[in-house]
Amino acid sequence: MADIRANPAQPDDDATDAFVALLMEHRHRLYAFIAKQLVNSADVEDVFQKTSVILWKKMGQFDADGSFFHWACGVAYNEVRNFLTVQRRSKLHFDVELVELLAEEAEAEAEHSESRLAALRDCMPRFSERQQEILRRCYMGSESITDVAESLGRERTALYKQLARLKARLLECMRLRIAPEGATS
């Protein structure tokens, strides 16, 4: 990855591209981090946009050796606090301690989601290609179970039963992968 810190005043094209790639990669998690701290979806959007602009302006301050997500969450956390300070006149607002608690929980949830995704990626290859196709089409695609069953030449109820077995095996595999991580904490 290009060194984003090379020239903070005018980052080169490679550094800018690297920064944009990181921002795009983490945008959904960053949005979720903000959303877990605010009530109104319009407020979440406003804070997310402002955070994105600030991240862009501070691009040169990002340490490319560090975690982009944690750095971006720090900026977002400050923006949420600033937003809530301005909104104190509103009837519904959170105090700073609650925002800190929500931020901690949001970050922990993001890390837990990463663990689950890594476990899923590790467990999927343990299934046959056909089983993987069925799981993907039924859980990740836009097809209905009926459509998938018809395209596979299967009865819908038989597909539901197979999905239940596959899902149970997948969940057990994921639990085994995630459990050792939780045990070391």
C-alpha cells in the first residue's frame, strides 16, 4: 500500500487511491458504528457524511501501519459527541457516558462480526461445491427457496430439510472456530 503520510498537504495519487479504498472497505462498518450511537437515521447520515469529510481532510494524518477502522471510529466518535453537544436542546438526547458505552459496544460488535465472517470463510470450504451453491443461493442470493428448489429439480420441503442440516453443520463449525477466541479473552 502507498504511504499515505508521504506528503500530508498534497497526497499523491497512489496514496489517495489507497485511502479511498480503505474508506470504501470500511464504510458500512463505520456507518453502523455511528448508527448504534444515534437514534434518528437522518442524524446518522449527517454525522457519517461529516465524518467522511473530516477523514478525507485528515488523510495525511492516518498512520498506514495502524488500523484504519479504529482511527476512523475515533474520528466518528468525536463527531457523534460534537453532534450531541449541539443537539442538547432537543428533548431526546444521550449523555456523554451513554455515548461512550454505545461506542464501546459498537466496536466490540464490529470485532465480533469480523470473527464470525472469518469463521464463515473458514467453514464454507468444508462443504461440497453443490452444498456451497445451495447455501449461497438460499442465503446470499435474491432467489426464493421455491425458485432454488425448482432450478435444482427438488421438492421445496426437501430443500428446507437439507438447508436445516447444512445450517446446523455450518453453525457448529463456526462456533468451534469462534469459541477459542472468546476463551482467550
